[in-house]
Amino acid sequence: MMKRIKEIEKKEHIIKLLHDELVRILGEYKILEIPSGKQSRIMFLGLYGAGKTTTLAKIGNWYAKRGKKVIMVGLDVHRPAAKEQLEQLGKKNNLPYFVDFEETDAIKTWKNLKKNTI
Ligand SMILES: Nc1nc2c(ncn2[C@@H]2O[C@H](COP(=O)(O)OP(=O)(O)O)[C@@H](O)[C@H]2O)c(=O)[nH]1
Ligand SMILES: [Mg+2]
């Protein structure tokens, strides 16, 4: 019994150490408040493979579950299959998304979105 308690304590201690270290690196956890009644945009910037698209779907889900109207927009016109990946995530998570498979210009894609949807 004693051994088991010690194991749990050890595990919790390691989790706490890891948690504290992550907070030290990334900063305190804070919810990004999105005001109601007007459109807000969150833009993800980063190197290929940094996790932008994956995080986008997670955050999209998070806000959609809390009653926000979400649309994910695929503006990565460079990475192969980036648009297909966004489409897959949109379908899988039942989140609205916009991708333009013909367009190779991100700004034009954004303008096409505004023309077609919002
Ligand atoms: N282990 C782990 N892998 C991740 C995470 N986020 C993304 N990935 C993986 O990293 C790779 C690139 O992610 P992606 O979202 O396509 O990056 P993007 O190019 O910045 O859009 C994919 O294989 C993801 O499955 C994460 O939080 N943990
Ligand atoms: Mg991506």
C-alpha cells in the first residue's frame, strides 16, 4: 500500500514539474475572449509543420462548442495538400471551412471568401 502511494506521489510530482515548466516557457493560461456581436479574426502564422492547421481545428472546435460561429479559412497556398488537410479537418469536426483549390494567391482567396460568404 505504502509503495502504491509513493508511486502516485512521484507521478503527481513529475506532472507538476512539467506543468510548471510549460507555464514558465509559454506563460499563464488565459482564455482569448472574443467579443459577441462582431466579427473577430484569429490568424495563425508559423513555419511549415509547426501545427497551425491542427491547432486551428482545435481552437475552432473550442469556440464553436461555446456558441461562436466559426469559419476556418485555408490561406496556405504553398504547402502541398494544406487545403485538403483543412477540408478534412472541417468535415471531421463538422466545422465550416473555406478553401479555394484554384487560387494560388492568399489575399485573393481571402477576397473570394468575403465575396462568397461573409
Ligand atoms: N504530437 C503532436 N503533433 C502535432 C501537434 N499539432 C500538430 N501536430 C502534427 O504536426 C504535423 C504538422 O501539423 P500541421 O497542423 O499540418 O502544421 P502546419 O503546417 O503549421 O499547418 C502534423 O503531422 C500534425 O499531426 C501536437 O500538438 N502534438
Ligand atoms: Mg497548415
